[in-house]
Amino acid sequence: MEKFKVTFYPDNKVAEVDKGSTILSSAISAGIYLNSSCGGDGVCGRCKVIVKKGSVYAQPSGRISQEERKKGYVLACLATIESDLEVEIPAESRLGLDRISVYTKTEEIETVKPAESEDIFIHSPLATKLFLELPQPDQADRISDLERLYRGICKIKDIQIMQTGLANIRGLGELLRLSDWKVTVTLGNRNGTTEIVLVEPQDTSLKNYGIAFDIGTTTLSGQLVDLNNKKVLGTRITYNRQATFGADVISRIIYAQKEDGLGVLHHAVIDGMNMIIVDLISEHGINLSDVTCCVCAGNTTMIHLLLKVDPTFIRRDPYVPTANFVPVVRAAEAGLRINPRGLLFCVSGISSYVGGDVTAGVLSSGMYKTEKLTLFIDIGTNGEIVLGNKDWLICAAASAGPAFEGSGVACGMRAVNGAIQRVSINPKDLSLKCDTIGNVPPSGICGSGYIDLLAELLKTGIIDKNGKFNTNKANTRIRDGEQGKEFVVANKKDSDIVITEADIENIKRAKAAIFSAASVLVRHMGLEFSAIEQIFIAGGFGTYLDIEKSITIGLLPDLDRKKFSFIGNSSLAGSREILLSSDALQKSQDIAKKMTYFELSTDATYMDEYVAALFFPHTDSNRFASVKI
Amino acid sequence: MEKFKVTFYPDNKVAEVDKGSTILSSAISAGIYLNSSCGGDGVCGRCKVIVKKGSVYAQPSGRISQEERKKGYVLACLATIESDLEVEIPAESRLGLDRISVYTKTEEIETVKPAESEDIFIHSPLATKLFLELPQPDQADRISDLERLYRGICKIKDIQIMQTGLANIRGLGELLRLSDWKVTVTLGNRNGTTEIVLVEPQDTSLKNYGIAFDIGTTTLSGQLVDLNNKKVLGTRITYNRQATFGADVISRIIYAQKEDGLGVLHHAVIDGMNMIIVDLISEHGINLSDVTCCVCAGNTTMIHLLLKVDPTFIRRDPYVPTANFVPVVRAAEAGLRINPRGLLFCVSGISSYVGGDVTAGVLSSGMYKTEKLTLFIDIGTNGEIVLGNKDWLICAAASAGPAFEGSGVACGMRAVNGAIQRVSINPKDLSLKCDTIGNVPPSGICGSGYIDLLAELLKTGIIDKNGKFNTNKANTRIRDGEQGKEFVVANKKDSDIVITEADIENIKRAKAAIFSAASVLVRHMGLEFSAIEQIFIAGGFGTYLDIEKSITIGLLPDLDRKKFSFIGNSSLAGSREILLSSDALQKSQDIAKKMTYFELSTDATYMDEYVAALFFPHTDSNRFASVKI
């Protein structure tokens, strides 16, 4: 097979690829991830690149304008390579790079204050370090080194079943003697037994760190935690690089069935997680070897891909995953770069479409132990709804798309510095005021910003209840863009920050999917929304979500505002609680076992509910009586 | 560094080695193991080779005669390479080849009938196969594949803690569906938990095999067992290739401290074990993947080397091994070629010099559960003595050397076909009659043969009580050999089978070490030999050991012959019992914990006892009153 060299700018990275490969796949092999929410089908038009030199065969696409074509633009997924190439990747086509300044750095985020429930769990991290000063052997005390170690541990901890790997035994004799019988053991909670994960010379017990992860379809969040004092040292988020291969779990599962698709998706998520790990530990001057465990919460497909387990059967009737309860494994087995013997815990999931992220959310929300009838709504690419209390829990999932995570929308971004998170429009002069996270000049709009913006556009009549622009209003801000009509939210140096009609349509579908899922689930239990006593809203919105405005657009039901609490990324919070407590781990497993899954797609009323919700706030205005637009 | 090519004949194998390497190390790197009981120190003189072409620097050695020197003989360990070489290796210098006909084939041995105690353990192999016909998932039963598997197993077996590896989960979804939900799981007993070792399509439950090993300093024995019906399918023995690096555990430990010495010794033992495995399974048409576990009993140094654990501290005061209780590991981690996920169990040991082979021996002898005061003597390169009964057990070890295993003696061989195992000499005409194992022409003398031979030589006065030849007797058979006087036992085509005065000296030291160890241990407990109610004699003597003649030479104490039982290779028997029963495994651990170790080397009387025993049968003839020589 003829080989060609493709050089990517401005990265200056080179890939050697077969003739006929796509530019998209060549970019991936050079370690460059492009936007491609359709998974490379030529539909989304987000993987535009400029061919500077060389020859490609580019399938025609309506996503490339006449003018762009002249400049050399092609869709990377539709352009196959015919010669050596030089390709430039515009910032907006780049996944996870489009609106952040530093390439290698993932983003630090502010998070909602830990839920009150956090401290109820006994502090018993999944990996603990224990400093031992062992008595030296002598004529009267000649038990073997390993037995001596066990005896030393059991003097301090009551352990029923202790396990050790050969790797720890091999160097033990020398290690004990060189360290003068003073060693630190790391003990891991491993499927109901205790494993000696590590034996280190001298006292390293003060250095014991873990990482909690929320692995979202669109966004990865990681949090570095000092396991000794429960302190959160830092939080990072980055795009899940898998987004190059499709925006939602279904397109990922389809991609996984391609040749080596599973491996590619696996590496894509692992790369992102490893980048978060390196970023967090280098900032805090922590050694990789002192990170002894990590906990991952994610939807079922994400966990399968993380572990390189074939997700095929998740989307085949009767929709059964390979594992909901994943045993503890060595993090290195999955490719995670922490201590090579460190452990990986995956939070137990409920079904093919409700995963451990929801279990973690329910755990951190505390709803599993309250008397009150509670509704839990996790707003993400997959929207998950849980209804119940301490006695029962039922859940459902709806595919909302990544709009609320700032993906698949023209100027979307995550809830990080520079994101517009609050918007108000003066009804008199239609002047617009934005707040950005970090009070820095705006670089895009995050989920809570979109909710605010839509609510304000509705209230001021700039858009109608169908989501179309009323050009009679605010006509200085409404203009024709490449993708149709758009509204200028803020001016930026290179390109303005806008919301397009297509964006509004995307958000409408997302909010309709979530609202209708909640509505059907509540009714399935023979209840009305009015019976709900408290509502937890979770999602990656940073520290802010305006409940009033969420109701205004019809995302959340029209109930007494006092019933609502915004709890932030509850999956990450639950993951951290588990990291810090074996009790929390046990409780999470109880929750996952206890929760019933309700399949929306087979419910006759779901599609009707969804269609009725494709309106702001809803076609049935009686259901949003308090909303005045 | 200058490189030279060394070609070994008749193997026609080539090694590329650095200038200055010894011929011995070059041979090892070509995969050829030479005799070298001194571990390459130029002392034993057993690694003679003939330099046919090329130049070496050979340190002078009294082990090479004038005549040999003329023919090009050198000691491989003392000859360093100065040019490309051609080297011939005489059969007698070759380890494990010297007296067997087929190079690649290990030797099949007859074994003593399993001890009566064997059947007391419940049949519960360390790895069991379970065929499951799982219900297919449907709308009403949507638990994940892994949970379905667990549920299926738990319907049949009550399992507290179940573990699985990622490797089994990765392919599970497809495997279950392709096999129509009919699978066989292999469940392994792993340190107090149950591990799903394997999941295979369809019903393979009838194919489940294990291998029991006795890893001796000189001899490796392996036994293939059908785990379903407890049937022993075959037994093989071969030399432990580590013998190239020293005859006893001390010289091995010293060798292990050389650069890569540990790795070399590790591979040497693993190579031999893998050869036994391949030989056994190919004879019986069994797939490697159906061998799911193996159990190894060996002295503490052997187990360290098997696992590639540094044995250094075994011989440093206060003589503490790294592990006596080794956790279950994957056999592949140690380099053993059975199913790649198969398990390796090492029988728990007692101390640095009394290992799991003794635990296994005590288990299979049943002495741990008898009321009777019992003495257990394991005659091997390391001689081990255990005294006690169901209430208490005490043990000691003495370095006997490999003479009883047919090593370190001129015409020694293992107890396999062609070995002279019985000898009688007619006192009238001094004519000699030999029985060989398999009734084939003799090719050497095994341990029981040497015992018989010595007893007969003594009784007929051909040797005196000091072990020197009386040239007035049998003078047609006594002649001057290269190593001094020798007695011709049988005539062979190429070279006669003889016993030399040096051999007799070796055997005298070996029997003295064992007898005096037993004597000191009995007295240490405030007892006399006469108090012993039964005596078990273990060792690799095949099916035959003449107790009367063993007493005649002073190897065993002079007690009522009815008290003695010869139990063969009790380490291998115990290893097999453990392979077949988790109860036996538990019992072996109890035995190892319970047994007290007595250090002979620090006992003031041991050396006196030893010196007193360097006589046939003993300097104090009152202790062997019934022996008439």
C-alpha cells in the first residue's frame, strides 16, 4: 500500500498513512482530535480543515461553502489522501482546543460545594497507607518476611483476607532490610478482601492521593484528592476525545464495532484521563507513584470503553451490558497512569443506559436516605432521571445531546473561565449584560449561559415560543450567518459570540428530551409533579444554574422554586465520596442493586410527551402556569 | 567487547559469547546444561569438555589427568574463551542426559502406591469446572452478563467472595452469545476467595487437569492428574537443571547473588518443569489450556527460585526466608506454561531450611493426625526429619548431598528404567546379582541400589567399616580407576558400572548427616529412638527401599523393622493431595503453622553425632546391636 506523509499545522505533527485514508483518521494517528459529532459521517460539518499543499479526493458536502472551497477547506472525514499533504487545522475544528488558550493544559473548574451528605461516611479511603516499624527477626522470632509484614499489619487492622502479588514479594527481603524494617504498606479494598497494593521503604504514609473521575460522553472531569485529609486539591475538565467519533453513546457503540474501533475509543478516553492526571499531579508536585487509586463514575457505555470491553450488546435488544458491577482491577490494566499497582474502581451501574454516574449522583445527593419524595435530574449528553426516596428508586434515561455541555452548538463551551454563564436582557432597550466565569472577557457560552440567554430571548420576545428569531426585535443583533439567522451575544476579537437558530433548535430538543422523560417517569409511578417534595438538578454547569430560567424555557417542571436544589456535578461528587470511604462504596452498590430501571423507549406516551415539549416552555401552557412570556 | 562463536558437539549448537567467558556459561547460553555440582568453582571436576578447535585459557586443575589434558580435556568452568571454538561435550558431563536415552523426553517413574491417608480429604480440586446453561436475557431479566454468570454460579455453589479479572470480562458478551449461553467456568481457590479463572464456550467440564510438582534440589518430579476423577495419568522426573550451578541449596543461593544469577536459576527450574508439563500432556493428548492449576512442593530455596524471589536472606543470620506462605499467583507469572490464567499454589513451608516439601510429606504420611509418636525422614539432597504426632510436630534439616538421588557419585542415576535398585552378593563366591528397574540392562545405580550395594559390600567384607576396599576380597572386581580404587558392579558396553571409594565416602557423609540429625532431634525432645512407634521413610527411591539394608549401613536407626514404612516421594504425594482437595490445602497450612523448627547447626552435640556416624553402621556399635557385619 502506498504511503503518504501528512503534516498538520500549526501543530507541526506528521502522520505516515496509507493512500486513501481520510484526513480525519490521519489526524487521530498524529494525536490530533478534531470535532466530529457525527462520528465521521460527513453530516455535522465540524471537522473542517484547510489543505495547503498536496492532493485529496474530497466528497462534495453542503457543509463547505463556495468561498471556503476556494480557500482549500474540506471536511476531514470526507477527504481521502492522494499525495503527501500539508493540512492546517482551524481552531474551531479542534476538539477541546477551540476555546481554551493552552493546548496541553486541561481546565480547572469551580465546583458546587460538596453536598451536606458527604460527611456521613466514615473516612476509610479505598487505598490507605500504613507505616509499620517491624521488629527485626532474630533467633527467637524467625517468621518469614511476608508473614512478618502480615503480622505487623494485623496488629493495627483487623483484616480477614489479605492478598499480595508476586511483584511485592519479589523485592521484599531486600526492601525490608535496606529500610531497616520501617516500611509503608498501601492497603487496597479489593472486592471484599484487602490487598497489599504496595510496600515502600520508610514512612510515606503522608503521601496518599486518589483521583475521582466523572467520565461523561462529552466531558471528562477529574478531581485530585488527598486521601489522608479528604482535601480536594484540584479539579480539571476536558472534552472526552471520543467525541471525534460521535456525539452520543449510540454513535460510539457503532464506532466500536469498526475494526479496532474499540481500541481507538478506549485510547481516546484514557488519553484524556491521563492528561488530567498529569496536569493535576504536576501542579501539586505529587509523584505519580503516590496516586494509589482512582474511582470512575460514568454511563455504562463509557465504563465499557474505559475498560476496553465490547459495548455492542448495550444497543442490541434486550439491551444488556457486559458488566454493571465491575470488579476492582489494577488501573494500569485499563491504561491509566497512576502507580503501576494502583487500583481502579468503577462505580456500579443500573442498566445499559443508566450507569454508575447516576449511582454516584444519587449517593452524593443523599436522596437514597430521605423520607421525601425526590426527583433527581442529571442534565448531560445522556439525561438521567431518578425518582424515589429511602424506600424505592426508579430511573430512566433520555438522549439529550451535548448542547448543555457546550458541544454541538456554534459558540458552546464548558463551564470554565471565559464562559458566559449568566445573561440578562433589558426589556426596555434590549441591551444585553453577560457574566463570565472568572470575570474575564467572554470566549463562549456554557450550558447555564444558554439557559439564561434563551429565557431572556423568550421574555423579551426576541425569539418566539418556537425558537425562531423575531427580526422586528433587536434587529441590530440579529444577522444572517453561515448557518442561517444568528443573534450576536458578545463581540470578540476574531469572531463574535453568537447563538444561531440551529443552536436554539438543539437546545429545545435537549430540554424536551429531559422534561418529557421526567414527566413520563413521574406519571409511570402514578404520581403528578406536584407530589414531588424536592428536586435535585445535577450537571456540569460549574457553580451556577438559574432554576427560574430553566423553568422558563421548559427544561424543569413548574413547581415551587424552593423545592429545587442545584447540586452541580453529582457524579464527580459521588465518585469522590466513594474514593474516601469504603462505606460509601458499599452504599453505592446497595443503591445500584436497589434501583429499578424504566425503559422510556418502549413507553407508548414518551414520544407524544417529547413532541409536546418541543416548544418554549411547552405546548400545554397550563403546565407552566407561573411562566409569563 | 570481542565476540567469539562457540560450537558445541554433538549438539551442534552455537553460542555467541564475549571473549573471556567460560565454556560453562557459553554452554548454558546455548541451552546445554553440564554437570557442575560445585556451581562452577572448579572443585567437583564434573564439567569436563574436550576442546577440539580454537584457543582457551584453562586454569590448572587436579581434576584433569595428564592423559586427559593431552586429549584436550578442560573443566568448562575454568576455561575461558580466547577464540572461536569447537567443543565436544562427553555424555558423562551432561546434566540429565548422562544415563537416559532420549534427550527431550523426561523420565517416567513408578511411584509408591498412594498412602492410605489420601482418601480422607473431600474431593474438591483447587480448580473446578462448572458447566452452566444460563437463561437468556429478556425484557424481564436484564441483569448484565457478568452478574448473570455470577448468579448462575451461585445457584450451584455457595460462594462468599467471587473475583474476576478484566481479561475474562472483555470477551464475555460475545462469548456468552456465540455459545448460546452455555459456558463452562473454571473456579479457582484463591487465598480464601473464589476466582473465575476461565470462561469457555460450551461444556468443557470433563477436561480439567492439574499438575503436582515436587521441586527437589537435584530432581524435579511432576504428576499429571485428572482433577475430575483423581486419576494420576502419568509421572515424570528429570534433573533440576539448576544443578549446573551447584549441588546444594547453599551454592544455589550464592549463585543467585551473581549478576542475573537469580534469573538464570529461575529459568533453569522453570525450563525443566515446562518440559515435564509438555511431555505429560502430549503423551495424553491433553491441551495446555485444560491444565488449570498446579501445586508445587519444594524446599524454601527452591520455591524462592521458582518464583524468582531473592533467596539471599535464607543463608544470612538469622536465616529468614522472604515467604513461607506464598499467596496463590497465576502460573504464567512464574513462567509456567499451563493455561495462561491457570493458578500456581506453593505448599507452605516452615523455615528457611524446612520447606513445603516436608509439609506435603507430613500431610501425605498422615503423621499429623496419629496418636503414635512418629519419626518422618525425607532422604534427599536436603535431608529433613520430622518428629511428633497429632499434638505436636518438630522438624530439622541436614545437608546430605545428592548421592541418594544418584548425583555426585560416579555411576549414579535416578530411580528410573535401567537403574540398579537391588543388589545382592553371594557371601560364598562373592558373585553379584543386580535387579534393575524395568528389568532392562543396567545403565547406572539409583539411591536404593547404592544402599543395597553398600550393605552387601559390608556384609561380605569387601569394604571395611570405614568404607575402604579390602583388596584381599573380590579382587577381580576391585581395580584402580581414575579417581582411585573402584568396584565393578556390572559391565556395560562402553564403560563399566562401578562404585568408587569417593562414592562410598559421599554416601557415608550423606547417611551420617541424616542419621545424626534424627538422633539429635529425638534427644532434643528428651526421647530415645526406642520410644518411636512408627517411622516413615520418604525419598525419590522409586517403589523400593530395603529397610534392613538401610539400617545395616547406619542410615536408619536400629529399631523393630515393623515400625518402618517406606512411603516414596511423599512431597509429590502431598502435593497431589492438595491439588485434589481444598481441605488438604487448608490442612497443609495448619501443619506448616503448627510445626516447630529446630536449628541443628546451633546445637552443640550435632557435630559430635555426625562424626560418630561417619562409620558403617556407626562408631558406637551398641546403637546398631542387631546389625551383624
